[in-house]
Amino acid sequence: QVQLVESGGGLVQAGGSLRLSCAASGRTFSSLTMGWFRQAPGKDREFIAGIKWKLDATIYADSVKGRFTVSRDNAKNTVYLQMNSLKPEDTAVYYCAADARDYSLSYYYHYGMDYWGKGTLVTVSS
């Protein structure tokens, strides 16, 4: 079992930046694939970014590519999502996720992950 706790959400103006953090516990963090998803009001949850434990390979949704950066610190059991040039359409609850099955990042993009945090709200005002 993996426990995930997100932090760093809040209110920001369009064009601003936020950094989300997700602290993981319960399993060897360095062996987990980590990801970020979001769900806007009235919409389905969507994949945003993922990072493998191998070589720190990453993948991003087209909607955030070039603006968001996912990274991990295995010594701190933490994954980050740096969000720059935020837009009102980035407003959503952001969820941290983890998976221990070592599938491809494209698999997680389409099918999600096994473990989820409770989410943190990001609101971008225009």
C-alpha cells in the first residue's frame, strides 16, 4: 500500500506559477512510477504528467507540455509538479498518483494508476 499526500495548491493569477508536492510513504519510493492527474468541474479526470523511476523518463499531456515540469526526489520520497504560465483552464483538483507495476508511461496515460492522493485544488483567476 502507498499513501500519497499532496500540497501546494491555491489561488494564482493567470500567467503565474505554482509548485505542487506529493509525499509518498508505504513502499520503496524509488521503485514507483509517479504521476499527476487533474479533474476540472464537470469533466473527467485527465492525465497531466508522469515520471518513471528508471532514468527519470517523463511524459506530459499536450495541454501542459512546455509549461509544466514533473520531477522527483527519491531521497525525500517526494514528487513535484512545477506549473508555469498558468491559465484559467488549468483550474482543477490535482491528484498525485503512484504505481508499482513498471508499465510504460503511455499505459498510465490511458489507464491511470493504482494509488491516489486526495487531491489539492488549484484555481487560476483571469
